[in-house]
Amino acid sequence: MHALSEKSSLRDRLVAERRDRAPAYRSAADAAIRAVVRDLLRAGRPVGRPAVGAARRSVAGYVPSDGEPGGAALPDVLGTWGDRVLLPVLRSDLDLDWAEYTGPDCLQRARWRLCEPDGPRLGRGAVSTASVLVVPALAVDRTGTRLGRGGGSYDRALSRVPRRTLVVALLYDGELVDDLLPHEPHDRRVNAVVTPAAGFRRIGPTAG
């Protein structure tokens, strides 16, 4: 099967499986994921320190849509320890701009039921300043290949992120898969995942 067709079939199946998860599971799983992320950021290692000359460490994340791991409260968790939180703003070309999250009141509804901050746009390259980047995914394999929604937005964003940056995908149980996911040259791998049952786990060639 061609990689694009295989990805499309996998996306349809994974989206349906998420839709079928019981609300009680999602609520408990989201709380568990947020707790792991909170502890990870509090520990300070291995997620890095502020860039040279920066007053605060920057953490880039997103606002999960309904049914995505982490739940709508994720941005508040990202800023629990005083970190500067950057959230994506989808551009017309499906690339990602970034703006600072200053609290729930700064969020506004955008295209495709996304929630985005309404503050000044910081540019596509702002994500490169983040010490840790939390990203959405439908599934990740043990090499770090990530299956997203298909727009390529995060592949472009990740191409601007230094190799040393910790890139963490949030998943429900069963979405870190043993079988290799289809991979194309433009795809960018993640190097860690968080799941409700197993918590934080490094993956890929540098894991260990």
C-alpha cells in the first residue's frame, strides 16, 4: 500500500478508536497525562533550561481538541512552574505561527474548532526557542515516527526545532505501537511520549 493511502487508513481507524473510548476513561487518562507533564516540567531535567539570555524557560504546546489526550486544561499545566508557554496559530498555508498563552481568557475559537491565543504573533521560528515541545499525535512507533492529522503543520514546525529539544507526543494507552508506522522523508520524529499507564518514556535511537 502507498504510504499516503496507508496513513489515511490508519488515521481513520485511530480517530474512530478515540471516538469510541468511554468518557470516564478519557477524563481519567487526561488527568493522568497532565500530572505526568506537570511532574516532568517541575523536575527540570531532562527538559532543559532557559535559552542563554532568556528570563524564563519556554515551553511550546497546544490546546487539545475534544477527544485528544491531555484535555483542554493542558496549557495551564504547561505554565504551572512559571514557564513561558507558546501555543500554535494555524496559518492559511497550514504552517504554524506562535503566540504566548497568558490564561484561558486569551483563547479564541479558530478554524476547524481549534483554540488559539489572541496575542501578538511571534513568527514561525519562535518554536525554536522552546526547551520542550509537546505535540499532538494519533500514534507513535518506537522509532519516534509520529502519525498526525495529515496537514503537515507539525512536520514543518519540528524542522525548525534543534535536535537537542525534547519533543513529547501525548497519547492514550495503546497508541504507542510496536509496528512501524509509514514514514516519508518530510516526516519529523519525536523523542519521547507520555501515556496514562506508562507515563513519560524516551523513544527512538537515543533512548536509554
